[in-house]
Amino acid sequence: MRFNNRLQQLFRSEVWWVWCIAGLKLILNVAFHGRYGYFRDELYYIACSDHLAWGYVDQPPLCALILAATRWLFGDSLYAIRFVPALAGAGVVVLAGSMARLLGGKKFAQLLAAAAAALSPVILGNAARYYSMNAFDLFFWALLAWIVTKIIVQERPDWWIWFGVAAGLGLLNKYSVGFLVAGLGAGLLLTAQRRHLLDRRFWLGALIASLLFLPHILWQVNNDFPSLEFMRRAAGEKNVALAPLEFLIGQFMQSGFAQSLLWLLGLAFFGFHPSARKVRLFAWAFVLILAVMLLTHAKVYYLTPVYMPYIAAGAVLIERVRWQGVRPIFTIALVLLSALVMPFALPVLPVDKFVAYQNALGITPKAEEHSPLEELPQYYADMFGWEEMVGQVAAIYRQLTPEEQTGCVIYVRNYGQAAAIDFFGRRYGLPPALCPHNNYWLWGRSRLNQPMTVAIIMGAHRTTEENLADLQGPGRFTQVELAATTHHSYAMPHENGRQFFICRGPQFSLAQIWPGEKEFI
């Protein structure tokens, strides 16, 4: 009898239903983890997990460490490596519901916040579409916001220590957590909560975060701060500088249309509602983080991790509206609008049907980098063509004599191509790729003394004649021939029409050319 009563209390509990929503979101993600293929960055993360270090040119170390543990436990399948990011996304859903409760929300507010988070395109997509540090970034932003809410609402300054742990780990995953930490710090200064700055536990948390992040800083020092060069070149040469209006419109697409109404209401709640005086710092934090993003011409999705506390606060306001029709109308709108954009967040449709659906809505993929797009947005297009490209390289490799294979170098242009060769090439017995892009340039330094009698080289984006002129001649190779040209209907356009050449008779050593090959961008 007592067990039945406890079971009934559990089923009536809003916490139980929040966890159920998170579980359903996880199931939805896993159901489509095997669709399409390995994403470009996903392959690169796999390569990084094979070269564990305290840092990489384009990222801190935690994401690669998590993936190394995942692969060791579960293997390399799409379902295995994408499960942990999906789990992090489910954690964001639970945190959104919990923040609504901390802000005074009852059952409806908690369930609405959880459902809005679960159906948000950025949580469905960036937190589960493929393995990425962005999934954990979303989780750490939500976790830090939840901890600060708990500290202020429940008067728990002892939790500043846990804030430090989460902030340190978050920075080890992605630098962008620093935007949130700085925004929240400014919010403390600008509100009555500045009293926490006098609490030694606040500074103990700051010390813990600094100590956790210190090994990565030391790695940067030992490697001449490669990430600074990477960020400078990416901002100036790679990323598209969006106008402020484009950036703001992109927020509605990324967070979801109904979710956008919630976070706008939540921002108003933090900024003006009498009951939110204690947590007013979140209003200042949002304004300051947004201003920094606009001034630095950030990509649209860089801001998206910020929204969970504002969605939770918006859900609390919706719950407090006295007109009873608001709740069912908003809930129905949330589900319908989320279903409308779901194919853009998750590969729920076969690729040909997705293209038809996208065309029917009159939507054209928009680039955030200086790379052209065709039928698919970049986050889908970069899941196609990798296995086929590696198959072409393997066919070229098989043409070589055993002696030539022993001294063969495979040289490609970017980390996606290199990581694909390293991952898929194992089944063909291919040697590791040599590549000047980002961390592959650092890894290449250990191979500069290896013999090179023949090279399979991917040409630059030029005509055949221009590539031949670049590869053949004094100080280059004595013999060069075109061996293959890449093509896949759905791959990124700049990965199509790429030419592979067999190059014999090198008149230089790898050690001679490697310093000038570096490409951090």
C-alpha cells in the first residue's frame, strides 16, 4: 500500500514528467542517429581523440577526452558516438524545467520549459545531430545558469564552489563559456547581488575554475598560442560577418519560433518583473553577451546556449496569465511550430525528401562561412561524400607497387579530408593523412623524417593545368598525373571536383616545406 502511494506521488510529480520529456527527447534523437553519415567535424573529433593532449589549435581538450572514453566503451558507430551529446541535450531539458521551478513556476511552467527546450532546434540539432563540443557547451551554459539561480533564490553561496567546477570544465570544453561567466559577473556588479563578490566561497570557485583551465593555458604557451592565430584568421577570413538584423533573425530560427516568444518574455521578466529583483543580473548578462556577440560578428549559433534561463522564466510568466486559453493555445503552437522546423534540426527525412520539403517552404540554405552552398545546409552537406572520397584514394593507392606504398604520403587540404582518410582508410590499409590544417599541422611535425618516394596529393581549387604546373617542375616532383576527381551529389560544393594526383620523384623533403604549409583557420 505504501509503495502504491509513493508510486502515485511520483507520477503526479512535475519532476517525474520533466524527466519523461527529457527521455522522450533522447529517444527521438537516437532514432535518427544513423541517418546520413559522419559529419566533417565529427571525423576530426575522432582524430583528436586518437591524439589526446591538453589542447588543440581549434579547441580545448575536454570534448576529445569524452569521445575517447566513449569510443573505448562503445565503439565508433554513429549511434555510439552521438549518444553522449544527446544525453547532454537531455540534461539541458531537465535543467530548464528545474530553473522554472526555482523561479517560482508550478507544474505547467516546469513542463512547458522542459518541452520548449526539448523541441528547440538548437537543442535537437546542436545537442544531438552529431558529436560536437557544442552539445556540451549548451549543457554547461544551462548548468551554470541553474547554479547561479540556485545560489541566489535559495541563498546557497556554498554553491559558488560548484560553479567554479562547472565553469572550469566548461572552459575546457569550449572557450565561449567565458562569455557567460563574464556576463554573469557583470550582472553581479550591476545589481544588489554584488554582495556575493565579498564571499570567500565565490573566489574559491574562481580559483578552482582557474586551476582546472591552467593545463590548457600551459599547453597554449608551449605551442606559441596557436588558438589565437586560429581565432584571428577564422574571424577575418572564414566566417561571414552578419549584419545585426541578420544575427537577430537567426536567433529566432535557431531557438525556435515559439521558444523565441518565451525567451523574450523571460528577458522582460528578469528585467522588469517585481518578483525577479533578486535575479535581475540575468537581464544585464543577456544584454552584455548579445552586445559582445554583435560587436565581434559572431556566428548565429554562438549565442544560442544562453536561452535556457530565459525560456524557463518565460514559461513562468505564461503560467501566471489568468486567461485560461493561453496555456493550451501556446502549447499547441509550440508543438506545431517545432514540428514544422524539425527536419532542419534533425535528419528525420531522407535527404531527397528533405530537399523537396525545404524547396516547398521556399527556404534557401544560408552560409555562415565563406563556402558556397547548394541544396543542403552545411550541417547536412558535410555528412556526405567522405567514404566515397576515401574509396577513390584507396583505389589510387592500390595502383602503386609495394615499394611505392611503403614510401607513400597522402596529402590533403583540410582536416575533414584528412580525418576521413584516417577513419575510413583503416579498412583499406591506407597510411595516415598528412595535412597542414589546424591540429593536423602539429601532428605532422612528428612525421617529417619519414621517407617519401611517391605522394597522393589533393590539388588546390584550380584547373588541372594550374595544379599540374604547381606540382611538377624544379624543386617539386618530376612526374605528376591526374588520378581521380571527387564528386557527390549532396556534398559541400568545395569538396566536389577536387583532383587527386599521383606525384613521383620528389625533389624536396617534408622537413623543408612543412613550416610554410601551416594553415590555422
